[in-house]
Amino acid sequence: MAIQTQEMMLNMGPQHPSTHGVIRFVVKTDGEVMSEAIPDVGYLHRSIEKIGEICDFNGFMPYTDRADYLSAMNANQGYAMVVEKLMKIEVPRRAEYLRIIASEFNRIISHLLAVGALAMDVGAATPFLHALKEREKVNDLMEALCGQRLTYNYVRIGGVSYDMPPGFTEQSLSFLDKFEPIMQEFERLVSDNKIFVERVANVGAISREDAIAYNLVGPNLRASGVDWDLRRDMPYSIYPELDFKVCVGRGEKGTLGDCYDRYIVRIREILESVKILRQCFIQIPEGPTLADMPKSLKPPIGEAYVRTESSRGDIGYYLISDGSTHAFRLRIRTGSFTGMSIIQKISQGMMIADLVALIASLDVVAPEIDR
Amino acid sequence: MSFEELIQTLQGKFGAESLVTTTDRAGDPFVMVPAAKIVEILTFCRDDASLAFDCLSNLTGVDAPPDDAEVVYHLFSYSKKHSLTCKVRVPKSNPHVSSVEKIYPTANWQEREAFDLIGIIFDGHSDLRRIMLPEDWIGHPLRKDYKEAADYHGISTSRPSLLYPEKG
């Protein structure tokens, strides 16, 4: 009797250890080879955009933390900047520096978790523990800065909530001094590890054209060979005063835009963030940390769209104001949402075990997809 | 290119009367485009060498009470580093806009979101299903006149407040 073969439909998630949150995939597979993996999102939808129409402008800030809890500082900053743009508020220079210090620290820990989780998802548990160990230390610094370890609510419209505590600069610099050698060790452990490289190189390659057409952003876009970073190419805040490199994927272990490129771009960005932080601590001026703000914020009638470079790339805030104390419409376009939408196309013809590597390398965060 | 130059290029191609700009608003300028022409205009924006809008950065559905809904397209060009905001306006009684999924694949999910939360129907979309909410959800929550149903499959959506019992 001949063996019957037919396409099988599998359900991956919503509760699955390697979907990075509550996401479901409908996987159509013929043996080990997938014909398609269809993402099904929305399990964490909290209608943050609707809440944005109900809260006043200052009251919405903590909700932006929840939109992307792994990179809350960057999400805070984008939201503050869109309101400031509409109201034409000048942010004090010290506050700008504090924002960048906070967001670059946030980028480091977000990327650490991304690369650690990628390594764990393809079978290496040790790098994840190393990454989390370092992440805890940054969390301590963040706690000293703003009292929170995950959802910071640190940025205010017009500045930041607190100045640095005494000794913060020394603590941070001493952390960075120890952190750089640890990153080199991490690289030695993972980046050239034959087993790891074979699991991620040539897997899930995204072409440059696809990356732009599907609006991939941030490290995922750069890994596909697009030399683009909002911090350098459309600079905001104090980025023009800082010297850093934009890391672009080169396909060094396989194809351009594969999972390895997305991994190595993040590793290099961590080191660039360290460079940025060192400059910030030298250059930070004295001064106030919050502009003179009116008690109730009423942006003029109009609209603004602001994009900032978050850990997961370009996060876009689109605010329409009708002149009242509440937003008329607030849209958050996140990197995870667009990153997720490409999976259906890229997964066609992939091995089923590689899907996990693809998801982890795109660094999607479920609350940021669903908002 | 600046906003004025972009508009001049577009008006040179499509005529001045169909592209309306508003200047009395704060913040970013935008251009209103007739809903029937959106596919044609965005195709031109993408393919014209001087515009080169290769990226649809954001697609937003907006409720515009009392009668209308809007779709906002934020275009961006990686090579030219310029951006443009286009809007189309359709009546909520017949909220049909042509899908731009074939021009910008990223519109697929973003249009699904606008369909789900605002209720705009994108003609020619390959897979227009709800994306955030369950398939059997009633209504479109981001509309200003949306009223939450009292229950969903027998699960109550409200509870008495401990602090303000009188509000129930």
C-alpha cells in the first residue's frame, strides 16, 4: 500500500514558548517543509489607540510603555515628540541628553534580549542567561534613573520626569567598561559558533526590495542591506552631535538578509549604543530637565506624524488634534506589526524548524503588534 | 523635494482641481485626493523617478464625524528622503476605497486593521478579514459613535464599580 501524503494544517500557538508572546501561526506543512505559515495576531489587542482618544495627553504616556514593553523608553520618546512637534515645544538640552541616554540603554537591553532569545530558540540556552544577566544590570541603572525596571514612564512632554541621581554617571560608565568585554565574550560564544551559524545562516532571507515593500524597519531593514537609520539620516533630538556607525547586513555567513544578518546587526548596534552613551555622558550640559509647560495641554488643530528609531526600528506616531485636551486620533505604527506581516511570504518553502528562528530573528514583540 | 514641489508635480500630472491642500492647519501639510483616483496616484508616486516613493510608511483609518471616514497614507522615499501625506475621504454609509496592496504589500495588514477598527472596506484586497478583533465582533471600535455591547458570548463587558456603586 502506498503511503498517503497530504498537506497538514498545524496550529502553533497562541501559547507556545518560541512565539515571543501570544501569537498564533497556522502552519500548512507537507512533512518537514512548510508551504505557508499564516500569522494570526490580535490576542493582546488592548485598543491603545482608543485609550489615546480618552486620556489627556500627559495621561497617555504610561500606555506607550505598554505598547512596547521591551523598549518603553523609545516608545515614550516618540509619543512625547509628536505632541511637542504639534505644540512647538522646545525641549531643554539636558532633557534631550537624558532621553537619549535612557533610550540607548533601552536599546542595549532590548537587543540583548533579542539575540539571547534567538540563540535560545535555536537551541542554545547559555547565551540567553548571559544576556539576561547583563540586562539585569541595566535594569538596575534604569531603576536608579526613574524608579522602574520595565515600564519606565520616564519621558514627559517637554522633557523628562527626573534628573540623573547622584553617582549615576560613574555607575553607568563603570558598567559600560565591564560590559564591552562581556559582549566580546558573548560574540566568541555565539557569533562564530558552527552550530548556531548553521541554524541561522541562509535561513529566512529577506531581499532588499521585499524589506522596503513590506515596510520592515530598524535592524530588520538594515540586515537586508538598506543603509538607513533615522538617527543618522533624518536626525532628531541630539543625534547630529553624536558620532556612531550604522550597521548594515552584508550576508557574511550566507545570504544577504538572512537570520544571521539580523542577529549580527543587533550585536553591532549594541556596541554602537555603548559608544553613543559614552559620548552622552561627556557632552551632557547642565540645565533644567523640563520645559515650562502649561497645566493642560491643548495642541492646535492639525496633525503631525513623527518617526523615531526605536529598538525594533522606526516607530511612527500619527496624532490628529482637534484643539481639545484629548487626541482626536492617535495611531501607532510599530515595527513588529509590519515585521510580522512579511512572515507569510518568507515562510513559503521553509523548513518547519526554521520558522522559530525566523520569528526570533525578526524580534517581534506581541503587545507591540497588537497594541 | 518640498511639499509644494511635490504637489506641483502631482498637479501637473493629475490636474489642480482634484488635489486639494489645506494650509490653515498646524503641523504637517497634507493633500486630499479623490477616492476614485488613489490607486492611480499612488502608482504614479511610486514609479515616477523624481518622486520615487518606495515605502508606504503608515496607513491610518480615521473616523471623521458625522458622516465621513478617511484613509491617510504616509508615503516616504528612502532614496529622496522626502515624504507626503495623502488623504481620501469616503462617506461612512458607503465606505469603499480601492486597496493599494498591489502597490505597497505592507498595506495588506494595515488595510485589514483599518477595516477592523474603522470599518472601511478596501475593494480588491486579497484577504480582507478582521485582524485584531474576533471574526464575530460587532461594530468598529475606533469609530466615535461606537457603543460597546453589553456582553460578548455571554461574558459581561462591565461590572459594578466598587468606588461609585451608583454609576453601576
